[in-house]
Amino acid sequence: MRRALHISLLFILSVFFISCEKETPEAVVANYTQHWYKGELDAAKRYLVPDQRELVDKIASLRTAEELKKLKENKIEMEIQSMQQLTDSTIAVRCRVLINDNPQTNHYHLIKIKDRWYVDIY
């Protein structure tokens, strides 16, 4: 009986942690933006459509370790200005990004694959 209780508890905790792992489109955009502009390219890849991650490896190979280290010092602030649901599995996002107090506007296209949102850079 006790073993069945432990297994049930383990199952419930597993479901809880898996459900918490799903990120909102806002969180995907914010995390991708932060990692990208801080030169944390391996972390940024996590938020890209899987078949586009190789492109980030190519970009990383063009950067020196010194350049990437300098990017870590960037101060990044981001504000989502608009989100438009295009279909059940695509969203267009416009956000304002301050990189060391220099403003720019970024446009992202998000795609939902297997209940997770990813940035599509093409």
C-alpha cells in the first residue's frame, strides 16, 4: 500500500513539473531576447524553432570569445507592445528593446510545436 502511495505521489509531482515547464509566448520572447543580446547563444537556441538552431551555431563561430564576453555586460530591457494571434499555432509579436538604453523595435514570429512556443527567425 505504501509503495502505491509513493508511486502515485511521484506521478502527481511529475505531471506538475511538466505542466509548469510550458512557457507562455511572452516568456519565450523575453527569454530569447535576453539571451540573444547578452551573447548567450546556446541558451537563446532553446527558444528557436529546432531546425533553425544550426544557424545560431554558425553565428557563434563568427564571434570571438572576447566579443561574447563583452555582450554579457549589456543591459537589456524589453517591453511587448503588441501580440497578434494569427492562427492557433502562430503569433506575431512586436516589442521595444532597450540595449544599454538604445531603443529598437523587434518583430518576432512565434510558432507552436507540440504545445510549446518557439521563435521563428525566417
